[in-house]
Amino acid sequence: MSTGDTSGAMPVALSTMWAVQPRFERNLPAFMERAVELGYDAIEVNHSMDAAQIGAILAADVLPVTAVHAPAPLERDATRGWNRDLNLASTDEGEREAVVGYTLRSVDAAVEAGASAVVVHLGAAGSRGVTGDRRLRDAHNRGDEDPEARAALVAEAHRERAERAPEHLEQARRSLDALVEYAAPRGIAIGLECRLYFHEIPLPAEAAGLLAPYPPDVAGYWHDVGHAEVLHRLGLVDLKAWFDLLGDRLIGTHLHDVAGLRDHRAPGNGDVDFAWLAERVPPSAARTLEIDQREPDEAVGGAIDVLRGAGIVQSRES
């Protein structure tokens, strides 16, 4: 197995999000070989991978797996659709229990792969988005940045979410308890990821409360750069709040760039301030580049140099 020469630095992993393209989807060894050529030390298995694809990754043994993004493997629930669309904070107990089960399978996959963490989307406050969030996105995409209208939509979004959230937060807490109870004895940390849409769980204070019962090496915070950046640009969640409340619990990052409100761009193909982030992400936090399949090879390879230049990824000589 190739592990790269990281010289004590955290390995730089590439998410299999980038593998969801015709040349790689049924040839995962080729994806990993290309990742090596582009300078990556490891991979993260994301929730687009089915059981056969995960099996191919493990059998090829080209790069180590640092984390599994739940619920992997991807599969279709008999009555509810794709497992990654189910809600760990659902008030439908059957749905919540089903997705807990799928996420426990991700823990098993992480153990088999030799990974150290499972990244978790802990659900949402209902199945529909918040009206103010949707209107803010529409206004941003139109270039309408009227400050009074924006402030009114932000307030509307917060009011609607506050009304819906409490019962879902309690369900999310129950789900997290079950995941930690299963994962901790197996040496797998649960990484609670910040999300892209405002109705999704958690917000910073919610994450702090949900994680408080556990040490960070059992259940910690996973910072998704693009998700947090989009919510910040919309005026819904201050970017600094994630680090103020959760910086000492940060165990991993999904690194990608944002152009406008489009995330999962290769670093360098947007305008995220990675130097600002480098001052706040601890050296011990996992680094995964979560770049979507539309980004070209040269951008995926050049992204590492962009992040090294910003100081968020260490040089091999460090």
C-alpha cells in the first residue's frame, strides 16, 4: 500500500466524491492511482460508494482510508428511498432507526478499512427547507443584496427554524448516543459535520451541546469549509462561531472552495480565505479534499499547492 511521504504531517486525503464519474465509477483502483499521481496520500470513502465499490477500494489496497462518510455503503431502503436521504433527526421513529442502522454499517466499513473516523450528517429540522434560507439564496443568485431585505429574511429564517428544531434536536441526540455507543468500543470517532442548508442540524451552539457529553476523540466536530462558508455568505451563521464554540473539538475538515454559493470546487477555483482557516484548524485535524466530479484533473492536483501556500496543509519538508 502506498502511504506517501508526509514527514509527520497529516495525510492529505481525496474524497471519493471525485470518483463519481464514468472513468472511475467501476474502476476504483484507477481513481486511487490517479489520486497518487496528483499528490494525495489517502482517500476518504463518501456516501456515493455502494458496497461493491467499497469492496474494490479495499481489495486494491492502493491508498489508506482515513475516514468513511456515512451512510456508506450507499443503498436503497426498501420503503424510504436512498439511505443517504434519510433523517437521523426524524420524528418518524422508523425512519430514524433505519438510518441509525445504515450509519452503524459505516462504522463497520471504517473498521474494515482501518479508518479512524466516520463523518455524520445528523439530520434536519424537518424534511423541507426554511423559507428565509431559500429566499436568501434566490436573492444572492440574482445579485440582490439589499441590506434591509436581507436582514428581514435572516430574521425570518431564524424564527422558522427555532419553531421547528427542538423535537428534531432531541431525536438527533438519541441517534448520536446510539452511534457513539457502537463506534467508541471499535476505536472509531464520530465526526459531526456542519451542513449546507439552514434547516439542517447542527448550528454551532447545537453542535456544542450535542457533543458535550463525549471526549473529542469519541465524538468531535468535522468542519466542512464550503458548507460553513455558504451559510456565512447568506448571513445565517457567522463563520467564526464554529471555531469559537467548537475549535477545541475539531477532529477533521472537508476542504473545498466556493464560487458564489457553489461549493465543492477545487481549492483555487473560488475565493475562500484558506489562510484565515489555517490559523484556526489544528494540526491534528484530518484533511480531506472533498471536490466534486466536475472539477478537472489539473485543478484537483493543483489544489494541494494552493492549500500548502495558505498553510492549512503542511509541506512534505515540514
